[in-house]
Amino acid sequence: RSSDLAKVNATKIQIQSLDAALSLYRLHNSTYPTTEQGLDALLRRPEVGRIPQNWQGPYLRANRVPTDSWKNDFIYVSDGRDYTIVSLGADGQEGGSDLDADISSKDL
């Protein structure tokens, strides 16, 4: 049970790390990557949608976008002005409770 709780906490830390990278991206480009551009925009200059002219990435230290503690990709939704990052939790399904609950950047 404590190892499961550690996975929840590690996933929250990953989301906070992505938050920091997205803040720096926005500082340079006056917008967040859109849903279409995705979190890959933190690694490579986007080639779809509005192309950022001041991209100064990569904005992540690792050469990849992190996954949550259960090895699932984060869900990223953005209109360029605001964003949400979600992990579907231990069960990998929307909703759920306790360890299966979704973890959202809006709740941190």
C-alpha cells in the first residue's frame, strides 16, 4: 500500500515538473503548446499549428516526455491559453477512487 501511495506522489511530482517546463515554454512563446502539438513540443519545436518563433527548448532534461508511475502517457489538453495534464491513476481508466483516481494538474 505504501508503494502504491509512493507511485501516486511520484506521478504528482512528474505533473509538477511538466508544469514548470510548460511555464518556461509559455514565457518564451507567449502561449502553451496546443493539444495537437502535445507535450512533445517541450522536446522539439512544433511543426503543426502555430509555430513558436522563440522556441528555446528542449524544456525537459530527459530526452523524452515522462510517463506516469504506471508507465502510461499523460493526457494533455490545451487551447494554448490554459492546459490540463491528467494521469488516469493505477487502473488506467477514467474516474476511479483511491489509488485508481485520476490525478489532474488542476487538483495539485
